[in-house]
Amino acid sequence: MRLLFSALALCAAVLGQAAGKDFPLVEAREVTPRGGLPNFFRKAQTTGAEIKIGYLGGSITAQNGWRVQTLAHFRQACPQASFTEINAAIGGTGSDLGVFRVQQDVLSKGPDLLFVEFAVNDGGADPQRIIRAMEGIVRQTWKANPGTDICFVYTITEALSPPMLEGKLQRSASAMEKVADHYGIPSIALGMEVAKLAKAGKLLWRAKLPKTADERAALADQFVFAPDSTHPHESTGHVLYTQAIVRSLPALAIANHAPTAHVTNLALDPANFERARLVPITAAKLSEGLVPADMKKADYAKAWVNRLPAMVRLDKPGQCIEFKFKGTHCAVYDVVGPAGGMVAVTLDGKAPKTIPRIDAYCTYARLSTFVVGTDLPEGVHTVRLELLADPIDKAAVLAKNKNKIDKPERFAPLEFTPGGLLIVGELVP
């Protein structure tokens, strides 16, 4: 899967780079043990133990790469225990969504160990926003279960690699290290060997895997990392990631011998997203005639049954959703795709802003989000979301990524299909 960002996310990335340009970078080390993973290793040594490992991340984690390979390693290394995974990876999403879905997608399933991988998808985000989201993930996790161990892992891309070539973590990982330091969470920089090869001129960031003996010979000592400079080949780049984790495990096993109940210190950022909630869209006031989808049967909804808490489809201009919330942040969790239309978003009765639910990558439908308001004053806010009749030049939108309309009937509708509200605070009547 490709790393995907909506037009709004791209704008946010640019703004984030500007906002965090002077953020201090942290010295790169492959493993920083801190408090280690004491509860996980103690349980893994117990005969008959059933251990759940959560993988919260983006498309790199969604691949059948380091996630699958590390799970296989644990099963081989600790045959006395049984291991199952909680695959909570969604391509093209960062910690700003992860903090809202960690409860539903991971914590509700009772993980013993949680890997968090967002360094790439957070690559263009404001460092303070990263800190707030990552801290929110930590505090929610330990509030749900103080015995769950957490490990941050940092992946890399060619675009994000320059600091690593100079011995520093990229800015997103450096921001995450602030949270890791504050809470004693171990972290692993998966890209150290990748950067070493790149600096030595032995890495091909973007290339196909060789298929013939001649192609392999032509590579000489060059290592093929990924087909797109971002998503590693499962048999090459992902193996380097897995090896980094395996090398780090002894340090994480001895960092703290005794099992411990993790405690949440005073907040690093008092405005962190510990109060982040994923609220079903059906909790809001829906226009007359709007019927919530049967998530397991409706054609437009069943693909998202394991991610969205509910779903409605607005397909007639003027249909709307209204709600009030008390808090400081609100976003919408929905699906963008070929059928996406234009949505008018009105916050606290101010002039509405219009948001398209199709972008240059929308040759197919995928999960996405858009922000209604953030850093709002604590208090009650009103929101109205209305589907507009405004036409969209979808061919022009797709052309920005060199995509084309294949079947006009797929792009003809103008729809809005939300499933959840992302609120820091709570919904109010």
C-alpha cells in the first residue's frame, strides 16, 4: 500500500514543517531501553501464557513485513507461550488518528505489549501535535491497563533520512523521544542499518527486486530497500527492520527485571489528547431520512466494519449532521473515494468552510479524517456538517497525482460517508 495523504493532510504537513523547523533533533541510537518491557518478558517466559501484541501504525506496519516477522520471532523464541497479534495499522494515518482509535482498535482487546509506529506518517506534523497525540496514546493505554508495556518504533523513508545520515533522529521521532523520556518507554530506531548503507552508497531506496541471476549480479553490493523509497520490500527492507528489533530485545529484557505497574506522571503537555474519544456518528443528530448502515451488510459500509464504529451515507444535497461537544478538538473520521462530494463545515455558527471528500489518490475508497476545529477554548461548541451540491472537477483532482477517471459512473456521485467523531472532550445533548 502507498503512503497516502489527503490534500488537507499535505497542507498540515507543510504547516507542521514550518512550525517545527527549529525543533531540536535527538542523537540516533538503535535502542534506548529506558524501563524496558518487564511485564511482557516475564509473561513470555511463563508456560501456557497467552500473549497479545498490538501493532498501532500506518501502512508500513500494515504490510506483511516487520509486524508479521516479529510475531514469528516471538513464537519461535518463546515456544512455551502462545502469541496473537492485534493488527491496528491503517495506511496513510498518523498519531493524530491513532490516539482516537487506540481504545477501540487495540486496548479493548487487552494487549500485553503495544508497538507504536507513526514516525513516517507524522513526518510533516507539528512536533507539539505529535507530543500531544503520542502522550495521549500512552496515558490512555496505562489508564486501561497499567501492566501493558509500550515500545515506540521509528521507521524511515528517503525523504526523512538526511538527519539519520548525520547521526540524528528525524524530527518526528525526536518529538516522540520527548514522550518516551518522560514516561520511561523504550524506543527502537529501525532505520539505523538502512542509514548506514545509504551513507556508504550501498542502498537503493527505490528499485524492484532482482528476478534473474543477471539482475542480481548487476546489483553487485547494492541493497534494494523499497519499490517506492518508503514501503520496504518484505524480503529486504522489512528484514532490516525486524533484525533491528531482534537485536534490541536483550536490552529491553534486562532494563528492568521486575514486573511493574506503569504509572502516568504529571503530563508532559497538559493539553495532551488523553481525553481523545472516538464517538459513533450515530450519536449525532441526523437529517430526517438518514439511516445508519448495517455495517456487516451494506455494500458501502462492510469493508470498514473493523475500523469505523458506525456509518451513514449522505447522498442528497442538503442532508446534514448536527451535534454539540464540550472540549477543545473535533474531527471527522470518514471514507474518501471516487464518490466523494463537498461538505460544508460550520463551527459555532461562523462562516462555513468547504471540504472535498476526494483527493488526488482517490482511485479507490479509503479511511480519512478532516479537522473541524482544534485548540478551541474549553467549552461547548456546535457543529453542522452538510452535503453540498457543488460540482467537483474530479479529473483535475486526480491529475495532481497523475491518476485518471477509469469508469465515470464510479466518480459521478457526490457523497459523504462519515463513521465517527474524533473529540477531545465529550459529546453533549
